[in-house]
Amino acid sequence: MGERAKNNLAAREYASIAVILLTGERVSSTYSNYSVAETEVNSRITSTTSISAAMAAAVVMVSGCRNGDGSAGKPVAAAAYRTPSGAVNIYAETGANELAPVAAKALPMVYVPNSRGGTVTEIDPRTYQVVRTFPTGRVPQHVVPSYDLSTLWVANNSSNSLTPIDPLTGQEGKSVTVDDPYNVYFTPDGKYAMVIAEARHRIDFRDPHDMKLVQSLRVACKGLDHVEFTADNRYAIATCEFSGQLVKIDLATRQAVGYLTLDPDAWTNYVPRQISRLLNRRRRSNAGMAALMNVPSMPQDIRSSADGTKFYVADMKQDGVFVVDPQKFERIGFIKTGVGTHGVYPSRDGKDLYVTNRGWNTIAGGRHGPGSISVLDPATDKVVATWPVPGGGSPDMGGVTADGRELWVSGRYDDEVYVFDTSTGKLTHRIPVGREPHGLSVWPQPGRYSLGHTGNMR
């Protein structure tokens, strides 16, 4: 074999290795794991030409092959989202106090999953007092209203179970076995529950009532997290926090139709960093955590503008939100908010988005960080106000009250819950709860049905 042929072969092999490093997936490669890749890198590098070609090929593979959409034509918003004037407003039925009959019967309560405590704390939103705390399962992540609003599901991630809560009484029922439920969403037609099996790299489509498995969709990205749905109800777009990507899913076929890397320029630098790491055999005291954090972008929550034309993706590594065109599946902007951007919640009229900044860019944070709430105007894509947490804090996940007057969010690393007055931005209450509170749900909330998470209502 000639020298040029050898270099070309090496380049193709490095490109495959780089794609494995970036995505965890094979791409026409004989390498099945990182340790094999490391051995081959050390033995097969023969020239700088090979390394350069590898970087270039990997960038093409990741940013080119992964960004295809597969959708075509101009999107038509679902008729249910059109106002009498003909304008699109996906939040039109979630205005202040517009409760569905079943939700209006619910006991007013804030449900707080304490991830490190394996419990849920119930808080009376009228008195701001803790009513009780009860055990659920290991690492409860989110409390999720069901599509028909009749049940609140506690996603017990490490116990592989969902615990139902009756919103009429606030009492828990018998847990249901479900594999790796980090989060739960529901398709807009109510036909399927979408269980986000983050550690399994899967979205499991299940019966929304008994949670029996219908189909599993494995995705080629890491760290599935949160989901939003397009205004035509045809697609779901999910965040992948450990690979800095979004994945777009056709709900009719229940298949992935495209991947979008949020910061391609940063990924260009990521490839040589990874190759250098392997060559130098650097050792870290916490290699697992370092590997998860060794990405330029970590997308978290994702929410739509009221008219459905823009999606806002919270990114805790970039300290802001990416703006994405959901139909073209392209990044169209970025808005700086605060440190550790995490959650996104629409106001009751849909004109503002409340963005939580939990004060840390890392998976494990400390106490009293520079947490805040940013108020974002989707009409201008500008931050119009910033609400600090006096003395520091870690606002994470939550929701807006039925009347729209308060924003409740968990203080993830401070073992407390924050209540903000949405008219003034002032923090009015700090309520101690269990260890590491996460995806709390304020209930009831306005809307005809729930698309999941802590109350993504329509």
C-alpha cells in the first residue's frame, strides 16, 4: 500500500474514532469501544495529514450527516391552536384560571420531588406550608400531569417506576414498573406516553394509561432530557444534554428524522481535544463526570414561542438560550441569560418566558450560587428583566400558578423551593424541602390537556 493510501485509510479510521467519541455510535468502523479506539490511535498515527483529515471528516460527519431534517413543505398549525382572528397561539387555552373541569376539582397543591431523598413533598400554595412528605422511589426526577389531567406521575428514575398521585386527594397509589423514567411526555393526540429513558438512549412509547410498552426508539445522541412539540403536532424535538444536540422525531412514524448540533464551531475544537486526551492518556480523579461535562453545549429544557415559529433551548454550559427554527431545524440565534440556564416556562398570556438560571454550569452544584430568573420577550428575543435570588440560590424546574401571579421553582442545590411574584419579580417565599428538589409541579394548571413534563399545557 502506498503512503497516500495509508494516510487516507488512517484518516477514515480517525474520523470514525472521532464520531464514536462525539456520539457513542459506530460509523463504518471496526472500533466497538473507547479503549480499542485509544489503542488504535496510539498505533496508527503516522502523519499530521491523517489527524487533519480525521478532524475535517469528523466535523463533516457530525455537523453534516446529523443535521438533516427530513420534513418538507410549509408547516400548518393545528386548528386547535388558532385564535378567532386566525393567529396561532399554542397557549391560547392556558390563560389565567382557564381550568378544565377535571382540573378544577383538583386539590391545590405543589408537588416537589426530592431526588436525593427519594420522596415527594406536598406544599399548600395558599398557606406556603408543607403538608406532608412521603416516599416514592429512588431518585424521583419530575412530577408529570397525565394527558387527561386525571393523574400526576412521579418519575422514579433509579427505581424504574412511576408512582401515581390522585390530584383530587393528593394521595399516592401503587407504583408501576417502567424502565429508566427520567421524564415523561405525551403525544399531542394523547395516543402515547413518551418516557424519556435517558440512560438507555431511548424514548419509549407507552400506553398513556397503564404505561405498557408499545415501541422503543433508540436515538443516536446522549443524555435525552426534555421535549417540545411543533405547532402542527407533527414533530417532537428533544434535547440531548451530553452530546450538545437536538433530535427531531416524526410522531406519525415514531422515528428520528434529524439531529442538530447546537454549536458546530465549538464541536470543531472538541475533536482535537478528544484526540489529544487519548494520546496523552490524561487521568482525572472523576473521569466519569469529566467525560459527561466535556462538551461545549449542554441543552436542557426546550419550549416554543406562542406562535410556534421559534423554540427556545436552555443551555447550562452556554449560560443562555439557543433560538431554533423548529421547521427548518436550524439554529437562528442565541440569547444570554444567566449562569447555568436550565428551565423555560411561559407566562399565562404566553407573552413572556421565565428562564431559570440555577447558578452552576456543572451537573453537581453548590449552595448559594448566583441563581436568577430571566424574563425573556419572544417578540424581540430580549431579556427584559432579571430576578435575583437574594443571598444566592439554584432555581431549577417548576411552573406558574393557575392565576399567573406566581412562579414556583425548586432550589436544586439548596434544598428549598422559591416563590416569585411575577408582577414585581420579588422572591416572596423560601420553603425548606427534602434533598435536591427537582421537577416540581404546581397543580392544577389551565389547559385542555397536558403534554407532560411539569405541566406543558395546551
